[in-house]
Amino acid sequence: MYPEEVAASVVEGIRSNGPSILTHAEIRDEVRENYKAFDAAVPGNPWIPRARQALEDNRRKVVSRLRALPVKD
């Protein structure tokens, strides 16, 4: 890719507030494999201790609000 193409992809990734900015399609297979490994590493038990539930609820709200913030040029 030319630097201008990478720059355009980065700007678009920032504007869309995506979780990652990936500029080269040829890494798709590696990304999928890494995601599978990452997903498999997450503990299978979704139980959250009562003492931590409010913290987790608040964390999810904050992350949701951060993702919803408008992007400014």
C-alpha cells in the first residue's frame, strides 16, 4: 500500500471508532486464528461475584459510552 492509502485507512478507522485499524487484507487469516485463540482463552464460567457485579455493570456502561463518543477531526 502507498502511504496515502494507509493514512486514509487509519483516518477511516478512527472516524468509525472501530476496535482496531487493520490496513492490509492479507492478514485476515492470521487475525481470525488469533481471535479464535483469544476467545478460547476467556474463562468459560460467566459467573460474577455479587460484590463485583456493580463494578462490572459500571465498566460496561463506561465502555459503551466511550465507544459512542463522536469523533472530531
